[in-house]
Amino acid sequence: MSRAAAAALLAGAAIPVQASGSVAASSSDSSTAQPAQSQQADPSQKEIVVTGQALFPNIQPERNLDETGIESYGLSTVDELVGEIQSELGDTDDDQPLVIVNGQPINDLSEIGDLPVEALRNLQVLPRGTAVRFGGTSSQRVISLTLHRTVRSATLAGERKIATDGDWSATRGEAILTDIHGSTRANLSFRANDQATLLDSQRGIVELQPFQPYAIGGNIVGYGSGEIDPSLSALAGRMVTVAPLPSVTNPTLADFIPAANSPAVTDIARFRSLRPQSDNYDLAGNFSTKLNSWLTGNATLDLSQYLSRAIRGLPSGLFVLPVTSPFSPFSRDVEIAAYGKNPLHFRSRSDSANANITLNATLGRWRGNFNARHQESKIRFTSEQPMPSVSNQLSSDFNPFGGNFSSLIPIARERISSHSVTNLLQLQMTGPSIRLPAGSVETTIEGRLQWNHLFASSTIGAFGNRDVHRSEHAIRGSVDVPLTSRSAGVLPQLGDLDATGEYQLDHFSDAGDLVHYALGLSWQPLTALRIHGGIEHNEMPASVELLGSPTLQSPNAFAFDPLTGNTVQVTEITGGNPALRPETDQIRRLSAQLTLIKRLNLQLSGEYTDTGRRDFVSSLPDESAAIMLAFPDRFVRDSNGNLTTIDLRPVNFDSEEEKRLRWGFSMNTRIGGAAPGAKRGPGRVAPTTYLQLTANHSVVFSDRIVIRSGLDPVDLLGGGAIGVGGGRVRHQLDGTAAITSGGIGARIGVTWRSRSSLLARSNGATDTLTFSPLMTINLRAFADARRIVPGIKWTKGLRFSIDALNLTDSRQSVRDSFGITPLQYQPGYRDPIGRTIELEIRKVF
């Protein structure tokens, strides 16, 4: 699409034309049709009925949950529920939905994410292609939420999570105050989460053996040759190449005889973190109200802090004990291989704030949205790094026998920090512009201004400071054009056919002009069948964080070297890359949704996606032969060819082509108990039993990456992996089943991934690492205390929950053709925590 054509489209779309027809319903009753099953309304609440045009007429939702369906997930807050549903649908971080609350689109889920689920009356998920008419993009789904008109509650929750393998636990606490009265709502929440550290030794990790026999007490080794001292070998009756330092301050050669050739060993696994200790705190508040009959205001403030502490092994040193030392009993120079006693620490702290103000206006049949946002974050890292010693010869006044080598091993404390600020102003107008025979053309005009600034400082001399500024101004226009309509009598034999178009022009101060456009077609030949196809073109720069994040060096990291087949200890470099180029994506989608049995809410859906990416940005994976050969300057080796340093900062890959299909079904129906709303005895609502089922299958037909122009493609399905997890998984199955009855319920989720492989080399020959299939099962059960012990006042609103994550304690196995697992792929590395049991007590007052 040319820019002239785009400008003409935007100019034409900007002319609002009054359309005939009824006005869409407002307030909390402006959602879609009522759910098929709904619990009896609270008699203390007044029910207000508003008659109007449905927001999504004739569109079958992918999910339609009433209060019982929402309850079946056993979750606490709206953001947890939306996240779980997105996971069921297979959405990624790039597939964020357009969220509508009481008929009004919101800018971010954080505006209502901390609300307790009890505030929800209904949740519906609509398929891709429906978001354009509400100002969203053609790739977005719509999640429509309807809130109760009146909610006043205080919610307290506490959770304890433990690993059944032991040695790890986490604690979470939550407090929420909620007040909803009609169009006014206020919510204040506080969350705290603490996770314990987990050490390598607590999961039986086999550590990589160092080249020298380092130990905290120290070991004597030969200097320049294998033998320590001929005199010592003569006394021992055999050649002595290593011996631990004896626990005497002035030893003779005889003191080394009992442990000759039996070195002291330090379990380095006790000084390495598999998972860091962390603390997370979040305080969030939201207030929304009508400012007058046509204007609604919303304000959100979120403050959070994250603290993390980890240890990364022990510093080591190889020291020369000269024959001239008054403490040496040897007839020649020898060396001492020793660890320091104190582990290397890594600490991080992140503080962030997010303030957001939104104004929603109704101007006739047009809706306006103004959003102003300020985001700020500060991140600080402190990393201890061992420094090479200028001289490793022990001084004549240092007695190594019984001495502490920690003071002789120089440690550098590197401090890295970043401060990022984002300011956003956005104005959007959506409404009917042209009246066609099949209906009104829904049009969106949007303008956006954004400023980003990131400053990063580092005491690492090789990398220094970074100061990244970016300004962005953008204009976007979209149209939803009805072509045929059964209700309007325009070619009714074809059903409902809609076309969507979208164009966006962005100017970035550091990347120039970039465009986005999308074309879509939605066809509903039958009420039970909806088909959608679309093409998207996206040009986007790398984020400011990817460009300017501070550089971190992590010593003593383990990496698998696919060129040698060995696991080695390296210094790992991560951070931003200011040389990243913009990325271009082409996405083609075809999806269909079929309602099989309406009374069971049984639906079959599928989506085929063909994605092509150019200059796409990715952190550089460390365990791929293709990557190492394409970026040899990022993988530093010593004179013997041993890998010593890996630089994993992001790069632009040339291209990727991926084709995949995801299909499955969902069902939500009553299977027992009384009909909804029925009573058994005076004032008692009989419990109704519901069953929910979902099952999905994802299959990747092809996935090929060209790392650099001129190189052969890497087949991710054929062992040409570019990451630690092996090649791309071809098949994945996901399923959930839930049963709920009057406050008691259980939900089980199952995920299965097929095998994958990674091509590597061992002893100069090509070998294949095989990653086994993996199935994980999660189970959640909950019960309202009032259902168990009715008639007791304090049990009202009290719920007990238990979760078992990875119920079978499954871990993926990785083996080469000889059945050997490389150290980097030990099960403890693949899944450090394993099976966990979570116990939660939650009380709504």
C-alpha cells in the first residue's frame, strides 16, 4: 500500500457519518448476550435491564464463562484468569488481547487486573478479526468482561508452595480492597512474594571438574611437571602428583604421605545457585468513574520492587610456593591449587513505577479514548568477578599451611545500573463513518506520541556507559467494512461477510519511517461457523531495552560446546546491542470456528499461521553449532580450542520461515444437579454441577532459519537447533478438564511435547542429542468452607485450595547416541524445582 493511498484512507475515514440504528448498550449491561448458565442473582443487588444493540451480534465466542465457569478456574484475580485462558488458547506475549470492560475498551489489563474474580459476572473471548471495530488490531482477540454493578469486599490470601524434592519453598501474600458501585470502581491491592534459594547440591548436580584440583584447604601439585617432589615420591614408594595440605603449620614431607595422590575435594555445588533467593513486592491502585454523562476517567498507579540474590561458585587461584619459602619442606618449587572460602555473589534490585490516566468519551456514535502514561524503572546489579593476579607467587611471610587463601584471590565488584523512562500520549477515535447497505463502516483514527530514554552505566571498562534516546510519532487508521448481512438482507444467502483494513505509519528518531498494514476477511456463512483470514506486515525497531541494556559478565557459567561435544565453564556476557536493525514480519493467518452442539457449548476451532521474518532480533543462543560457526567472534576460545567466553547479546538473524497449525475443541455444560436457580428447601440454592473440557493440538510443519545471508538454512525440525532446548518441537498437546459444583471444584491440565534433537560433534564426529518427549500434569482443587461446614458465619467467603504442579515430577532427559547425558543437560538443570505443592487460604470479607 502506497503512502498516498494510506493518507487517502485516513482522510476518508476521519469523516464521521451519522448512522441509523439503535445505540449500543452502556454500563455493565452492554456486554454480549447473557451466558447460558448463570447463578441466581444476589437478592441484595438491584438488577438493571438496559435494552440496546449487542456489541458482538451473531459472533460465537471462543470462551463464554458465567460466574460458575469463572469459579471453576479456582483463581483469585482477573489477571490470573485472563492469563490462564490465554495459555489455553495458545496465545504468546505478542498476542495481547483487546480488553473491554462493561462495553468500554481499556488500554491495559492492569486497569482491572487486580480485581478479585468475584467482581466478574461474565467473561467472553471472541476470535481474531473482531477487535478492529473497537479500535484494536486485526491480529487481536477480544476479551469482554462484565462486572457486577455492586461489589464491596476485602480479600486476603496466603499461599505456601513447597517442592516435594525438598530444599525449596515460596510464600505469597495478597490483600485487595474493592469497591464497585455502578460506573464507579476503586481497587487497591498489595502483593508480596518470597522464594527461597536452591543450590546445585540440593538437586544432585554433577559439577564440571576443574583443570586443577582446587579445594578450600588447598592441594599441592607439581610445578611444570606432574611430580611434586622426587623426595616425596621416594618416601611414598610411588610417584606423588597431588596431595592435600596437612593440618599442621610446619609440615615435613612425611606429613604428606598419608593422603598422597588423594586430593582434598570441595563440593562446588554447595556454592552455586540453581535458583536465586528473591523477594517481590507490588502495590497497585485503580480508580474509575463517570465525570459526566459522556466522559469516563480512569487512573492507575503501580509500584513494584524486585530483589534477587545468587551465588556463582568459588573464586580460585593457583599459587607458587617457592623452594626459598621458610614454610616449604620441598626441594623444588611447587604449586597450590586453592579456592577462596567466600562464594561469588550476584545481587539485583529493580524498582518500577507505572502511572496511567485514561479518558473515555462518547460523542454521538463515536467513542474517544485519550491515554497518558508514565513508566519508570531503575535496575541495579552488583556482580563479584575474580580478577587475574599480577603475581601468583606466595610471599616469604605467608604461611600457606593453615592459612586463608581468600585474601590472595583478587575480587572485583562490578556495579551495573540502568534507568529507563517512557512517556506516552495517545488519542483514538472509533465510530461509524459511512453507511453501506450491509451496515456502517466502523472506523478508527489514532495518533500516538512516545518518548523513551534509557541510561546504563557499568564499571566494566570494556563496555562503559550507554545513553539511548528515542522519540516516536505515529498515525494509524483502520476500517471494518460489512459486505453482506443476513440481518440487513444484503445477499443473505452468503451470510455475514466483513472486510478489515489497517495502516500505520511510525517515525522513529533512530530508525526512520516504518509501516504496519493488515488486511482481513471474516465470513460467517452459518450462525455456527465463522472463518477469518488475514495478512499482516509489521516493521518494528528493536526495543530501547534491547539496544541499551547494561552489559553483564557472569563467570563460572556452564555451556555445552556443540563443536566439541563437551560441557565447559565459561564467562557469559549478556546485555543490549546498539547496532540492532529493525525487524520485518509477514504473517498470514486462516482460522475457523464451528459450534458443534450449542446446548453443550461444544466448539471446534483451528488456526493456521504462516510467518516470515526478516532481520528478526534474537538473543544469541549458546548451544548451536550453526550459531557458533556464523558468529565466531562471539565465542572466544583459548589456544587449545577450549571455549572460554560466550557473548550472548542479541543479534539480527537474516530470516525465518515457519508454518504451523493449532486446532482443538472446548466444551462447557451442566452434567448434574438442579437446574440453575432451582431451590431445595427454603432459601437454599441447589448446587449445579458443570463440566469444562478443552483440548488443543499444535503442529509445526516447517521452521527454517537463515542465520546470515549466504549460509544454508537451519532446519529447526531436523536437529538444527539454535537454543538450549534442542530443535523445535513438532507436536504439542494441551488439555484441561474441570468439574465444579456449588463452590467445590477441581481442574486438571495436561501438556505433552514431542521429542526434538540437536546436532553436535563429539571427538570430531557428528552426533545427535535427543531430547525426550515430556508430559506435565497440573492439578488444582478448591472448596468453599461454607459448603463443607454450612451454617457457621465465619466460613462465608473462605476458600481452601491445593495445587500440584508437575504432578508426576517429570523431567526431560537428554542423551547422545551412546546414551550419555552431557553435564549441561542434567535433569536438575532442565527443571530445578520439579513437583511442587501449593496450599492457599483465601478469605473474602
